[in-house]
Amino acid sequence: MIKIDLMLAEQPFTIMFSGQQIVQIFHNQQAISFDNPRGNYYQFNLDNKLIGIDSTEVNNQSMSLFVDDVFATQLALPAPVNNTPKTGFLGLAALGFKLFKSAKVIKVALAGASVAGYAWLFSIEFALMLIACLVVHEYGHVRAMKYFGIKTKGIYLIPFVGGLAVSDDKITTRWQDVVISLMGPAFGLFTSVLGVVLYYATEMDIFAGVAVLSALLNLFNLLPILPLDGGHVLKSISFSMRSWVGLSVCLLGVLFGLWLSYTFGLMLLVFFLFVGALEIVFEWRGRHYSHLLPLDKYGQGFSAAMYAIVVAGHVAVMMHFADSENPILSLPMTILSS
């Protein structure tokens, strides 16, 4: 991603490029909407005039400017600035992880290790149920990515941690972040409801177990803590308001997570909180040149409503089995009510 600062009609603009494609345009540090009617031609409104930009020659430090579809001038562009902040060791670690995830054989190895690990801790039946719930959850993320045209590398199962849907491209809007984050728990909710239906159709406890396990896993993932899905929804909504609001709300999520991990002895959650804290730091550092189009007030409210509906659905499934004589089925609601 390349950032170029320039003056148009004596007003400051920042344009974010990915190759010859314009990803985002900022005016006075505020993201503005634009159209892409054809090829490398982009246009937006400024002071009741239609401003057009042809980015075909941007790699040659040149860009054509149009006003009301009439050629105005050829702009010589300043030297581009790479907008990726230096992260030192963390950057090398990210590169190493990218190389690691590129090997398809790792998928099979991780999946096998996950099944073996959970079967060793519990049972093969439980391991298969858990893997099924994780795969459906991550598949929801993958489907959402593909809907937005984001290239994916598929699903990776991480033993004793969970799953991960890996993408090749970056998101460009906060709305994409919300939808991609919520589609995992939403697909998980379909699994839970299907488990309830099959349980009453067959009277087999294994389907009730799938329903409850899926609800518990997805409800945990909806906690408002980064890097969990709920934390991403919270970050997208709060950072769309103001940068300091986003920082404050995300830090409150970290404090909530620390209290939760201390109260229930969830040591694995501490690892998630450490990763989430790094994500908050990077988000705050990059607030002035973020290419993500923020949510408007309608988008913020709609995102919060979708989040609440998915949470309520999983809680409802758990409550349905709260009075079950089977201690396994009633355990998640016992944990939740405590």
C-alpha cells in the first residue's frame, strides 16, 4: 500500500494506491467516497465539480486530472510513501508466518494434530464434534471474504487454540471487518440450531452435544476482546466514531478480558489478550493513514444490532438445555450463569 499526499484546488488530499488502483481517498484526513466507472479512472465530487483521476501512469510518478470529464492537467506526483509502519521483529515474525501458512501440507498436519490432541484429552467423538464446529465457524469467515472479493488461502486448524481463516488481501472498509467477523459465529448458530432440530428428530444426545458445544465456542468468540470476532466488531464500531473512543473502548475490552481470565482461570485467554493488545497498538499508530472506510451512524447501529442478535441466538440454544439432566448439556449454561 502506497500513500501520496498532494494539493487539488488548493486543498490537501491523501490518496492510497495498491499498484495502479486507488484504494482510498482522504480529504482533510476524512475518508471520502468515490466511483470507479472504468479501468484506472476514478471520480469524486468536490465543490459541486466532478473530479476525475486517471491513475494509469502512477508508477511513472504521473497522474491525469479531469474536471467534469474534461482533461485539466497532468500532475507530477511526489515520491510515494509506504504506509506500512516498521515493526522490527514483529514484521519478521509476520513474514515467517506468511511463509509458514503458504505450505498446503501444513493444513493437513495441523488438522491431524488437532483431532489427535482433542481425542487424547477427551474422546474421538468429542474431537470430531469440536473440529466440525470449528470448520463451520471458519467457513463462515471464508464465505464472507469471498463475497467481498477477498482472496483466501482457506482454513487452518490450530491444536488447542481453534481455527483460522487466512486471506491474501486486505479489507478496505470497517463494514467488511464487521461482516467477516460476524459470519463465523452466524454460521456457528446455524450449526447449533441444526443440532437442536436433529436432536428432537432422532433423540440422539450427540446432536444436542453439537448444538451446545457450537453455542459455547461461538459465544466465547463473540467476547468483545481482540483478536476474537467480538473484539473486531467492537473495534470497527468504536474506531468509526473517533480514534480516542476506539482506543478507550478496546482498552476496556482488554481489562474485561483480564478480569475474565483471572476469575475463571483461563490462561489461554491471556495469550489472546497479548495479541489483541498488539493489534490495538498498531491500530492506534496507523489511525492517521488508515485506508479503512469508517462506518456511518447507521452502519454502527446496524452492526451492533447484528452482533446482539447472534449473541442472543447462541445464548438461547444454551438456555434451551439449561435444565437438562445430562450434566454435559447443562454445563455451558451453568458456566454462563456463574
